Amino acid sequence: MRFLAALAAVIVLCIAGAVSLHAQGTGAGKRPDRRAVDAKSGKKTPNTMINVELLTVGDGVGLRAREWQEILSKMDVTLTIRTGRSNEKPEVSERKAGGTLRTVMLRGILDNKGRLIFPDQVFATSDSGKLAAWLDELRTYGAQGNPDGRPAWGLTKEQFGVIYAALKKPLAFDPRDFDLNKALQKFELPGEHPLKFTASAARLLNQGPKLSQSGHTLQAISQGTGLAILLREQGLGFRPRRLPDGTVELTVSPLEEGGEVWPVGWPPQETGPETAPALFEFRTIDLEDEVPLDEVLEAASDQLGIPIAIDRHSMDAKGIDLAQVKITHPRKRTTWITALNSFTFKAKAKFEVLIDEAGKPLIWVTPLATPPRKAKD
């Protein structure tokens, strides 16, 4: 949830329409590229030059400047040292020429303690190994650096906004009506952000994709959330992956490999009654006979007009079969949020109200977290 919170400000802008994109479809008949993606993506990294500008601040930094000049002379950079002005700040930027040559410009402050200060980076003279590793990262990935482990997959707000906007478009079909290959072909993903399968994801699917287990339509859910649900049923997830040349792919990999994947829905920006008012309206619910929970959820979805998606992958891992959980409910007026809390808890599951990329509500049903085992005395 900390990761999702880190994206909240960007998501608000996207939902409000601050970012717009005319998403170009992949075209009918095109197959998703399921060729293996290696660690370097197979694309040639631009030739990168690094220019370093050190701004000295305060008195008595001359000796420190000579020490840094000697250190940096061994790191294949172009170095300039000068007195800094009061309005100058540390900065990392880049410019490209012809798509094959990239220049990364670093402006750092050399303070009177001998520290070299860049945005989000501080180096002492004893940190030459750390500095060299950072420079190598910039040579590979440019001014944005290595995206691994960073919030929003290491994308800028603008890059994330473009991806998010491309995935807002609602699905014009129900993936349940097609096998996985054909369903993926029908997603209208932008050509500049292709769907790529890692080698391990391709192997998993080559073993034979599972048939969709969803008893609930995904039609009209946004493409991002729909794709996340569809892939999750196969034990897969996708994430935006910024490549060394600056382009962004949508990389599919097994969930078991870890790492943040594109989520099934996002935390709503409004209260529950504002996000999904139908859940809080009083209705008469009457289930005298035992009804399988998956059928109850499908009926609830129809009555509420809200998609209900089930995390089948996690349910299977926990040994939970919603078809085997029988539900009864005496005839009385109540709200669906109260009834669903009771029904899902009986299956050792829970639900949350989320929104898709277009800001529309959905209900996501997942297993209850297993409490940690107590240590034996």
C-alpha cells in the first residue's frame, strides 16, 4: 500500500484528465509479442557522455576541489570546476542527438566539508566506488537512472501519466469469450508501449494457459485493470519497464518472481458512499436456499451495476473454492456492503472497493491474510 500511496498524486491528475492521449490500437490480427525479453531488452543503449560541473561553495574548498579533480579524472567524465552562484542548484539532466548519442549533465555542489552534493545523492571522497557505480548507472539509463525499485516503476510523472491514460480506455469485449491469445490481441494497447513477455512468462504460458475462471464479465472495465485481472489468473502480472534507451515497454512476468506489478484497481479518492453509492442503499436480500458464493457474487454484481472481480490465483493458492461455500440469508432489508462482508468472511475472504483507471468502481475479492504463526515456547 505504501507503493500505491506513492502514486496517489499522479493518479489524481490522470483521473482528472490532466494527461490526455489518443491511444493507437495494435491493429486487428496482430499477435502479442511473446518472444523472450533478455535483461537488456535486446535494444542498443545510446552512447552516453557525462559532463560534470562542480560548483564550489564557501571558503577553504580549494584542496577538496583538487581531491575531487583527481578522483573524477579516473572516471571518464568531462569535468568543470567553478565558483557557484547563490541561485544555482544541484541538477541532473540530459540531451540526445540523433537517438544514438546521449549527454548527461551533472551539476553538483562541493561544500566546505568536502562533500559532493547532487539531487538525491551525496558523496564523500571516501565514496569513490559508490560514485563510480552511480555514473555507470547514468551511462546505462540516462539522467533518470536505474528504474528498479523506484516508485512508479522509475517513471517520471509525465511518463506514468501517458501509460495510465493509455490504459483508461474501457474494454469493448469480454475476455471470457476468447482464449488467452485472442483476448490479448484484442486489447488496444499503444504501439509505442508494446506488451512483452519475459522468458519465464513465455515458458509458463507455453505449458498451457489456464482457461479463464472468472464468472463475472470484465467488459467495460478499463484496459489496465482488465489486463491485470486476466494475467493474474495465469499467475502473471505486468509493469511498465523503462529501457536504457528511454522507451517504455509493458513487461509481463510471473507473480512468483516478485516486484511491483500493475495493480487490480486503485484506491478511490472519495468516500465509499461517493465511490459506490449502490453498495450503501438498503435492499431486500432473500436467500432461503443455500446458494454457492460465486453465484451470489455474480447476482450482486448485476444488481449493483458494479463489476466484481475475484483473485482466483490467490484463492487457488489458499485452497478456497467459492463454488463450495454455500450462502443463506433471511429475507430482510440490508445493504450489500453489509451482506458482502458477511458472505466473503464465511469463505475466509474479504473485498475492497477500488476504482479502475477510468475512475469507475469495482469490487475486488481476495483471501484473508493468513495470521503469522506464534513461536513455540
